[in-house]
Amino acid sequence: MPNQTVDIINLNVGGQRFSTSRQTLTWISDSFFTAMLNGLISTNRDDQGYIFIDRDPKLFSIILNYLRTKEL
């Protein structure tokens, strides 16, 4: 199996850091994350370069798990 490069996206959501793949965040074509990563929504970055999203990290972890598994 050939090696594939995975584009890792680093997020800081409400002070908690998350890392995931671009594919995970963008498989829903008309989502906030797809728009953000395509430059349609401006982003702020923290001091380590993570994209900052001012939301509850506990709730975001549920959303991220759904994006990863496609299951509720």
C-alpha cells in the first residue's frame, strides 16, 4: 500500500487543543469547517499556530467524534 500524506489540522477550541485530518473536517461539503478551511471564513490562530474556535470543547469533542465515525 503506497504511503499517503495526511493533512493534519490543529484546532484550539475553547482552550483545548485537537488535531485531526482535513478529510475528517471536510467530508460534509457545505459545513462550517469546509468553508473555514477553504478560506471562506476568516480564522484566528493562537500562539502555537492552532486555529482558534471560541466554543465549548466538550461539545466540540462530540461533533468531532461524529465527523470521525459518521455515527451518533
